[in-house]
Amino acid sequence: MKTYVSYIILGLFFSIISCSEPVTQKVEEKLAAQEVLERTIGKTNAENFVLQIEQDTLKTDWFSIQKQGPKILINGNSQIALCRGVYDYLKNECNNIYSWSGNTINIPKELPNVNKKVESPYQFRYYFNVVTHGYTTAYWDWKRWEKEIDWMAIHGINMPLIGGAHEAILSRVFQNIGLTKSEIDQYFSGPAHFPWNRMGNLNGWDGPLPDSYFPKQIALTHQMLDRMKELDMSPIIHAFAGFVPKGIKRVFPEAKVRELGWGGGLPEENNGFILSPDSDLFIKIGALYIKEWEKEFGKGEYYLADSFNEMDAPLSKDPQKALEELAIYGGSVYESIKKANSDATWVMQGWTFPYHKDENRKLFWTPERLGALVSKVPDDKLLILDLANEYNHVFWKIDPSWKMYDGFFGKKWIYSFIPNMGGKIPLNGKLDIYASIPSLALNYENKKNLVGFGFAPEGIENNEIVYELLSDIAWTKEKIELNPWIEKYCIQRYGAFPEDMKTAFEWLNKSAFGSFTDHPMHRYQFRPYKKPEGVEDHATVHKSEEFGKAVEYFLNCIPQLKNSELFKIDAIEIAVQYLGLVADQKLLDFLDNETEEKSKQLDEVMELLLIMDKLLASHPNRNLQEWVDFARNWGDTEKDKNYYESNAKRLLTTWGGDPVNDYSGRVWSGLIRDYYVPRWVNYHQDESADKKQNMRNWEEEWIMKQGISTTVPFDEPLTILTTLFKKHKNEFANKQDLK
């Protein structure tokens, strides 16, 4: 046996030194997949699997699983397929799970027998939203990115949309065409607000950046892209979409530049500016950007550019003339990419097409207009991200975009969902919709060039059941039968599926997971005053007697599942959500109270919120301190660390202007006790005439102040939350408020 192994090693050695590229590539692919397993499930567990790449010409990924002797053989045509194959075995044969909040990896000594083959119906499994890189990843370091890339690989994702070093490369291009450092500094926002800078919504908000930022952004992007290349992922990279500093007119006085107004409540000085996409300068800068990117990082394949995201295109009033202009615009955007890389594909977000309305509330992007915009781009050189299928189906109640727009006119497109806005964490979303409607597109006779499936949350590390479900959907052509899937999920996550857990999910699917709102937030998270601007108008977290029953039955499982760490985490989530609804109702009662007991009533609600904060201190992903630490670690000096901290805090709270104030809506330990609670208390203790302005001043002071307070988690959080739930469990009896 040793001699046989030696011959294999010698053979590989001579293949490598003789520059036999196919063998070298094959070994590297195997090593990349194997290393993912060692990082995610541990080296000892990974030794149970033998991975084997099989080269073929299929566009879609597949894997097969067989037991051979004491090992499990995973064959696949890509190493992402290998990773997903291992995870399929771990989930379905060993009842394991790999998640953001923790893992359950228990592989039995006697490996279960299996013989199966799975093929994804999609060439690409897409992940991320442009704004995820503000609401979640803005200040991640390489250690956290490495963990996320492993999460992608294990879940079978091969097409992430990344922010990367867009700003660093764009700053080089701006400098090369003659803009000054001051003009460039005034263009870029703070890192947490980069996504909106990239989409033309704002310029310079919460800037300027420290000089040390760009070199670090470049270095991190190299690490990310190198790992994605090892795994044969196809990352989508930002291209130049036409947005420029105001100073562009100094360098190019004849440039056609339009000032943009986003409506986010920011000062006019932070408005964006866009070059007309049909100008020679647009094409020139776009090509320079691609060349500069590829000089630094190597050749790219998929480049995202959205010049009109949620904004009107400047069109002539004559309908036919407007269509001709749109065709020219689309051709110019593609030309700016093609001029630098003829093999590249232009990627376009599809969110704006069903979302954006004209002044008469009619769709701005009619089929004729969108068809014109893409008409000059070859079918295989445009990829449309159809982001929000649940919005069409549930929220807007209109035909799916892929049906309205004629299967997107023969261009490549990806079916996707947006399960989250802003990183909000309440349980939310119609699980039955996620499990069933993707198959409608797959079976649509006019689907044309459907090449992928994905999910584009604005923030992640929330509603983990949704993402586990969606990652499974990406590997099947059929609807997923929800009830047996939920049973399997609970066994994977908690180790068992008691009868009370079954009942809990029956009620959840009739309440929080049977409803959908894009912005589920509690009243206590909003500024603490009444109509017309106050809390009654904003609370959107699902509240019903059915949800109360779901919580009760979920917590009834504590005696059987208390030793499961993931059950404890989920019990904290669901109980804190219920207690938050209790606090919301008590705050409404407080606002209506004009008696001498009012102050005492507020104290009682604040005490409840502080207990919720302390419960969340036991949750791995609900902690403001970690968010602040990520931000501060980007700084080299105390000044820079303080700047990054304030930028990170601002995004979670005031954001920028009143229309988007509190948009992110995190229910986090640290944020409740240091921000939401004192804001309510200070406002209602303030007897001055201008208490609203004083509150705004307090918010800004909190953002600029360094550090947060500390707390110690409860020794027995399950005992505390059970006691509190029993105290408040009849809070919503006979009070239906289904959303």
C-alpha cells in the first residue's frame, strides 16, 4: 500500500514539474475544497470524505455521494459542488448543520450508507445585495470574510456580489484624469455608506476617509478574490456606473453632468452627480476603471453597473425618441465595459424595474423601455439580477418581472429573493412562498435564458431558517414540501423534533412565518413621540395571538432541548421578539397616559427592555460591541478608530436624514441599553420647548462618543425568558393585529 501511494506522489510530482496544467489545476481544486472542509467541520471530520473532481462540459454543477469502505466518496464537476455534496451528506444523513450562529457537527463512527446524485438546475447560485456591504460586511476583516466564503462554499453558492476595492480603484482613475485629492475626498462617503455612494444616491456623506483606508481595502480584496478564485467562484464586481465627483466639471467643462436627488434627507451638498451614459467621457472612464481593476486584480468576468437604480432616466417626451435614447444609454454602458474587456458580462440589478414608478404611479420601466435599454447588448453579455420575486408575489401583487418583461428578452437572468431589508432581525417571511414559487419560473415556457437562483438580503445573520431553505432550493427543480423539511431542519439544528416544536411551527407558519413585511421594526426602536411622526405609524413586527401560541409551544421544548446551544439561541430570539411586542404595547399605553403614574409606567417598560438586552448578551450575533470592534480594528490611530466607530454607529441609528432614520432597526445587546432606552428616558424627562431638537443632538453625541457600556449575560437565560413569558403570555389575547 505504501509503495502504491509513493508511485502516486511521484507521478504527481513529475506532472507538476513538467507543467502539466490540467493535473496541477485538478490538485489545486481538490486542496481548496478539502481546506474548506477542514476549516468548517474540523480536520478529523474532514478525513471521512474523499473528494474527486470530474471534468465535464455541463454548465450546471452536480455531485454524487457514495459510501466506499469506511469513507464517503464525493464526486463533482466543481469544487463548490464537492463542498455542497459533503454538506448534503452532513445534513441529510448525519443531521448536522453549519450556520452563522453556530454549528452542529456530529458524525457517527459508523457512517450512514448512501448512493445518490444531485444536479443543480442553475448554473449560478447568487448571493448578496449591493447594500449588504454596508449593513453587514462594511468593516469585516479577512478572518470574518474567510468564514463567510466557507459558508458560501458549504451552501453551494458560486456567484457572490462583492463591494471589493471599488473605491480604491475609482480613486486612482479619478486621479489619473486630473481630479485633485480634495475633489476625490469630497466624493467618497464613509465605508458603511459605500453602497449608496456606488449607486449614486449620495456623495461625501460621513467622509472623508483616512488616507490609510485604500491600501487596506486593496489588500483585503486580494485575499477575498484569491480565495474565490481557488474555489472557482464567479464574483460580480462593481464597474463604473457614471457617478462622478462634482469637480469633474473643472477638468471637463463640456461634460454632460446631471445632479441627482435621492430623497434620503441628506443635505444638498451630498447629492450625487452622473455623467450622461451616452457621452464619450462615460465610456472613457468606464474603460479606464476596468483596466485599472484588472491591472491590480486580474481579469474579471462579471461587472455590475446600474446608472438608473430607483431614478428616472433623462428622456425626451416623445415616446419613440425616448426609446432610442435608452438604447443608446444601454449600449454605452456595455461599451464602457467591452472596450476594456471584450469577454466581460454587464450585470444589472432588476429591483428597480417593478419598484420604480413615474409621477403618475405607473411603472417607469415599461417592457418597451427596458427592452430598448438592453437592445444593443448581446444576449450572452448581459446578466439581469431579478432580485425580489417575493415582493412581486406578496407585497406588490403584480406579475413576476420575468413574465412582465418577456423572459428578460433573451438576456441571461437570475431568479432571486430579498429576504431582509436593513439587517432587521425579527422572524419574518412566508416560508411556503420561498419553498414553492421558484419552480414556477423553472417551468415557465418562456423563461428563455434563466441561468441562476439566489438571495440578495440587505443584511445577514438573521432568520437563519430562511437562508437554509433557500440554499436547498438552489439544488432542486421541485417545490420543497415544507412540513417534512421543517422537521428535518429542527432535528439538524436542535437534535430532536418534539411534538411541541411541531405545534410551534404550525403556529409560526400562521403568524410570523406566514406574513411578510419589508421593514419589521418595534415601536421602541423609533423616536419616542406620538403622531404625526411617532411610534404608532411605524411598528411593523408581526403581532397576533397565534404568534403568542408559537412562542409558548417553542418554549415548552426547553426541558427536552435545553442542552442544545442552537435551541437556546433561537429561544432567546423568539422570546425577545415577543417581549419586544409587550414593550411596544406598554409604550403606547404610556404615551396615552396623563396620570401621575406615567413616570412609573415608563420605568417599568425600560426595565423590561434592559432585561431583553441582557438576554441578547447570550446570543452570538446580537451584539453591538462586535460591530464596533470590527470598525475600530480598521484604524491605525486613535483618531481613525474613533472615525470608523462613529461611521458604523451612524448607519445603525440616524443613518443620515430623517426619512431613513432608524432604518437598520437592529435588536442588539448594547444598542437597546445604550441607545433605545436612554433616548426614551431623556426625551420624556426633557421639559424644554425644543425637546425634539435636543433628542437629535443627543443622538449625534451618542454616535460620536467612543465605546459602549458593558453587561454580563444571565447565568440561566432560559429560566429568565420562561419566567417573563409566563408573566406576559396573555398580553395579546383577543388582540388580533395580523400583518
